[in-house]
Amino acid sequence: MKQLENIDLAQAKDILKHLRSYADMSKKLGLRGQALFMKNFTNSQSFTVEFFPALGEESAWSTAQDIFKKSFSLSPKREEITFIENASIKGGMKVYVNDDMVDLTYKKVENLMQK
């Protein structure tokens, strides 16, 4: 990292902006805020697929590939995705990219039908 004497005004403002963002996220969200800041700072993304256990990880993977491509215009590798079995979603699956989600659970369809 550069010495402080060698930093110009634009770089100092950029560093200050990042420090303010980190402090704000850390204060409001705690450890989750710190993790989100690091993801934003490094431009990395997190991919998560929650699925009903009877669906199986292989089925969840094949369906998730289509969802990532159609909904998020992304094609993550299988190693980059965290698969989580979740019996409480009562069928179907949820696909997350960072904090964005596509809900394909039966509970969502049931709620929509009741309206």
C-alpha cells in the first residue's frame, strides 16, 4: 500500500468513502455487515440454493442452472454454490445471489392462490 504522503486527494476521498461504508454497515448489521462489505469491496458474489430434501441436490443443481441464467444472467460453477437442505420450505427451492432471491417454493404458490 502506498505511503500516506504519496496519496492524492482523489485516492484519499475513495479510501474515506470505503471507511464510512464499512463503519455504517458494521454498525447497522454487525458481522453480517462486515461480510457484505467485503463482498462488495472485492466484487465477489455468493450463490446459495435452498431446496426441499426430497428434491435432491442433483435436481436442485440442474434447476438452479436455468434460474441463474434466466433470472440473474449468471452461470456460476457448481463449486461456487452453497446447497442447503431445508425441510421447512415444504417443496420446491429458493435461489439466492447475494441478497436477491427467486422463490420457487410451493408455499409461495399457495399464498398467491389465497389472494
